[in-house]
Amino acid sequence: MKLPFRGRQPSRLMPRREPERPSRGVFTRRALIVLAAQVGVLGVLGRRLYDLQVVQGDHLKELAVRNRTSRRLLAPARGVINDRFGVELASNKVSWRAMLMPEETTDIKATVARFAEIVPLDERDHARIERDLRHVRKYVPVGLKDFLSWDDMARIELNAPSMPGVLIDVGSTRLYPFGPELAHIVGYVAPPNERDIASSTMMALPGMRAGRAGIEQTQDALLRGEPGSVEMEVNSLGRVIGEINRVDGRQGDGLTLTIDAGLQQQVIGRISDQSASAVVMDCRNGEVLAMVSTPSFDPSLFDSGVSHAQWIEWTDNVRTPLINKAVAGIYPPGSTFKPAVGLAALKSGAISPEDRFTCPGYFDLGGARFHCWSRWGHGSINLRQALMYSCDVYFYQAARKAGMDPIKAMANDFGLGVKPGIELTHVRSGMIPTPEWRQQHGHHWNGGDTVNAGIGQGFVQVTPLELATYASRIASGRDVQPHLIRRVNDTLSDRTALDHAALLDVDPAHLNIIRGGMFDVINAPRGTAPKAKLDIPGVQMAGKTGSAQVRRVSRALRESGHFNSMSLPWEERPHALFICFAPFDAPRYAVSVVIEHGNAGADAAAPLARDIMTDTLTRDPVNRDHEPGQTVAEAGWGADVPRP
């Protein structure tokens, strides 16, 4: 029996429904995979962001800034050089120049070639640019052309888009207001060479100059200063839009020299067109107030480049304008050497102040005759008289008795034959010969060599600066050292202190005899230099003449009575020399003068020295207050020196 149907029968066509299974585990796995992927991606992004913002942040920021900025180093202004009263001797003036920033151009050669089409460059310019590009880093600018005109700058600005990395900059050039008048002292500057750049990368900066002579060279490290920098905003073409930041460099130290520029000009005016040198020193401390060497040259030409024709003109000139004769000129001292011989003979005990020698006009030694400048002789004379007359025969015998070693020692003590420690380039020392020196050169020393040295001839050689030092030490009795630097910025040199130098190892009594003889040279009736007498009331000067032969005069010609050195060609005439100091009561200044081939010291050098000393004294503020009849010591000149 069938049971009754109680519900709907399932259709045979409908599929059978499977029982549902749980899906939670599947969903969880997929979510984790997606989450892990998201975390991984975010981690990579975070890591990259950290790398970009933290690790490379500064570098990338700098790269971004570089796209709109240009940074370069600036050459510092060179230090100013002044005279003792603040007058500028070397300063700077504004000039315009074109520069190339190597890092801002992809083709340096093409840029330089394009620039040369606009502003012509010569072979020296191309060689310099190639040299600088080899030695500097890309961020250091290279100078293309200095001293641009307004037309040059206009053409460069107009063509700037075709010359990436080229820009115009304001710089400075060295200015020498006194030109040739102080060229040998101040010196000059010139573009740096490879050696300069190798020693300091700063020297590769456009506008940098290296000292090449004088104070400019010896004090170059002080005068250079420290470089600065400037940051400019540029557009996509590299054209400057504006200045973002500037850090000025430190200007070089300022130097104050001992030189009196006004006195220097007066001395040059006195010398005129002669080939000569003169030195004025303060004999209390060694300050050089004037140092003249004529002829001279224009130092400003070296900054922009000396032409070949100009260089040939200078080097072919027999009067050697490029040489500072005051420190590099070597001359026989002639009779100016006699005070040193007298001091050496006194100190060695070879003579006493009152010993007398007879001068018949000549001195015979071993078959050779040595003449006195006076054919008639001077009779029987002592040391002081021998200095007054400048008797050769007396000093022939004094030198022979003393010997060369004591003479050399005394000459060196007084600054002769010793290289001065002055702040200049190309300084030379004279030479005081000895038998040992002669033997080292393969020759035997004989008595005639000593006799010749006794009057400053033969192998004896000195410089004008040594002669000024010599005169200063005779005047002061102190070991004064010549110098030119008085102040660096606001710091006064210790060497400016008066009477700071040590006393010389010489008997003051002997020194007074020498001073007395030099006083008589000018002021006694029969002295050899009456033309040197000062025309300043109450002020007297002491000095010594010198005439140094440059060629030998035969005995026959001398004894003929017809010899006149003025008839010789200029280059064969004797040099004229004179040394002096004043005021005699209280010495303050010493002067040396050397006139090349000037013939007679008494006629040529002595009057010149008198004029120079007069100019020096009248410029001194103490002398301007000097009352007639008042002694110079009472006027405040300094320590007294006994009168003769």
C-alpha cells in the first residue's frame, strides 16, 4: 500500500544540490597575499623615498639648485701698498673680463672657438687658456680675456646663447700711480705661470696676479688675500638672471713702506737722465726713505703683457733699466772704502791715530809703482788728514800693514761685502777679497793686491745699498739693518724703534777719528769735497768721495801729465761715488750716491749727495722747526756725536 504524498515532488530535471562548504580559509589566504603585496610595494616605495630624501637628499637638492644657479670662486683684491705717509704706491682699479665656467658647457673647445670669433684671442691667450683648463677643476672659472672694452662686452652679451658658460665679470687690475719712479722698489705683478698654479689652486682664478719683482714678489703671500664666492641665478640658456648670494673674499694685507714718495721724486729729479743710483737711510733704525735707480721702466706694462719690441728695447739698453742698481749694481768703492781700511788698521794695532806716512805722489812696491791721485803728493800726514785729502799713498801703506783679513772683518762689520736682508728681490752682495779667496780661484795673492784693496780698487766690490748701510753705521756706531716694511695693516714693525740695533764692536775713539776725517772732507779748507757743504744754517755734514776706475791706466800715461779720464768713452770713465751723513752733531740720515761713469766723485757725486741730503733734511719736521743758532741736538735730532 502506498502512502499518501504530503509535499511537492522534486523535479527530475533539477540538479541535485551539494551541501555548502565553509569559504573563510580561502578568503583569509587571498587577503594575506594582497596585503603582503601591498606592504612590499609600500616598503619598496618607502625605501626609495628614504633613499631619495634622506640618503641622497643633499646631493639631489644640490643638483636641483644647479639647474638654476651658477656658483664660482672670486679672486680676492690684492693688498694696497702705501708709503710712510699713507700715499698709495700700488692699488687696484676696476676692469672687466670674460670668463668661462667649464662645468656649464658640454663642448669647451667649440665655446672657446666661438668666443675667439667675437673677441680675438692671440696665441698667448690660447696657450694660457689651454694651460688653465688642464690645471683647474670644472667648477673653477677660467679667464678668457682681460681688459674688455664696452664694444667687446656688448658683442659677448649679444652672442651669449651661442656660448654657454661664458660670462662677463668685474675684476681689478694693478695700478701704480708713480710708475717708473718706484718700479724697482714696489715691483710689479703678472699673470701666474704653471709653477704658481701648481703651488696654489687659488692662483688659477681669473684676475689673480703673482708678484714678479720688488715688494710685490717678496710679500706676495701677504698681498694675495683669500678667495670669495658668488652664487648666480641662471635661466635654461645659462644667462644670468640675478645674484643669489655673495661671500666677498678677504683682501690682501695692506703694507706701509718706509719710503717717502715725495722724497723719492725729488731724488729722481736731482739725478735727471744720468745712469745712477742713490739711497737715503735713517741711520738710527735702518729705514730706507728713498732708493732710486735710473733709468727705470713702467711696471704697469707687465700686468697686461710686455710686447717683444719693448722687451728688446729694455734688455739692449746699456744703462740697464730693468736692474735695480741700488741693490744689484756691483761697483768698486774707490776711496769711499778708506774709512773701513783706517778702522781696520787702528783696531789691529797696525797704526795709531797719530802715525804719519809721507806721500810723494806714489808708492813703490816690488818694482811696481802705485800712484796717488795727486801727482805732487800730500807730504807727511796722519789718518785724519789722509781722509781729508783722500791720500792714496797713506792707505796703500795702512792696508799693507793691517793685512786683508782684518780689513775684510771690519768691512763686513760695517755692511760691506755682506748681502743686506732687505725685502727686495735680486739683492746682491759685494765682495771683500782675501788671500784665501784668491787661492780658491787658482791665483796667488801678492802685496799689490792688498795695496789696491787699500783704496777700494782691485777685487773689492760693493753695492750702493751696502754703502748707505756703511755710512749709517759709521754715523751711529750701531749695527743698523736696511729695511722697507714699516707696517703690516695696523701692526708697526719692531725695526722702526730708534737705536734698537746693537752697538758695533769698534772703539768709539777710533770711530770719532774717522768721523772727524769725513767732516774735514767737506768742511775743512783743503778737503776734497767742498761742493758738498750744506747751505742750511747750523747743520753740517760729513762725507767721503770716491772715484772708481773701470780700466787700468798705464804708468807712462799717468806720468805724462796728459791723462784726462773725461776724454775716454763714457763706458770707460771712472764711476763717481759719495757717502755722507748729517747732521754731524746728531746723525739722522745717511746717503750714498753712485753715478755710473760719472768720472770724479768730488765733482759729480758730491754735489748730488748734498742736494739729496738738503731735500731730506728740509722735509724733516724737526728741521723745519730748527731755529737759527740752535744746535741740532737742542732741536731734538737725537744723541750727540762729539764734534771734530
